[in-house]
Amino acid sequence: MHPSVIPSINDLGSLIAFLVGNPYLFISSITVMTTGLILGAVAVNVLPYRAPILRRFAPTLALILAYFGVGSIVLSIEILLRRHYAIPYETEVQFVSGIGHLAEALIGIAVLFPHLRGHTRAEWLWAHNASLAYWTFQITVLAPPWFSFADQRPLVTTAALAMLAIAAAMNVRLWRGVRASVRDRGEVAHHPDDHHEPEDRHRRPGPATFS
């Protein structure tokens, strides 16, 4: 690693100038919006009636953060391996950024962890549906600027959407398993044998005998 990954005063000044000159990119970026989700979770965590709120949304937020952290570090590694020989400074900055995003995701999941236990399989699948919808919107509508690093937007966008499609297909398969399990339990609960009265209650009494 080169020492250039540590930002200087000029680097920070250039960053601020970029943000002021391109506010839409800053506001709509995945990093800022996902950070907003984390800050929202932290804010809710200090409310007096936080438990029901966090318990309801914790699985969705945790999955969004998991995709955020894993996707960021994978992209930064890909950029480092493919482009480092040509642009070492920029690729190292991206790699450090990926590590920071992964750390941010882990911190967010740690905040949510106490509220992730005890959820049903169906609740997790609904949460996965919501997280896939979130990331599909981010990729197709907001178009993260850092996908365009080194002119590789088509490659990164295609790969990201392919991974989301695979995850969605897995979700559909898991949903089918849940529905089959519920159906099987229902058939067992309503099995005709369960409604039979004891056999001796239907047995006709024999003729009375006297001694």
C-alpha cells in the first residue's frame, strides 16, 4: 500500500468542493443513504418504545447492510486487482473505502443484533424481499457513481443485477418450501383420523345379561 491512501488537506478540500459542486450525487449515493439507515436505527434505539419498532424492521435493515458491506468490499477488491497496475492511488483509495463500508455495515448489524432473534422463517423471507427491492432501486434508478470507476459501469451493473436475480430466485425457492411446510402441517392438523371418535363410543351395546 502506498502512503497516498491517507488523505491530505488538499484531498479533503477537493472532496468538499466536489460535494458542494455535485450535491445530487452526494445525497443519492448508496453510502449516504445507507448511512442514514444506520443513523435512523441508532436514533430509534434510544426511544422509550424502541423494541417493537426495531424488532419489526431489524431483519430488513440487517440484510440491506449485509449486501452493502459485502458488495462494497467485493467491488473494491475487484478494482484493486484489475486496475492497480495502471492507477495505484485511486484503486487503493477505493480499497480503503471498501473496508470502511464493510466496517460500517458490521457496526449497523451489531446495533440491530439484539432485535434479530426469534423471527420466523417467513419474516426473514419478507425482509429479504424488501432488501432486494431496495438494492434494485439503488442500482437501476440512482445508479451509484462509484460503479463508473475506470469506465466499468456496464460490467459492474450487470454483475450486481445478476447477483440480485440469483438471490431473488433463491428467495422464491425458499418461499415455496415455507408454503409446502405450512400446507403439510395443515393437512396433518385436519387429517380425517383426527376427528374420529373413539371406537368404543360407536360400538353398539350388547344384550343385557342377568345372572
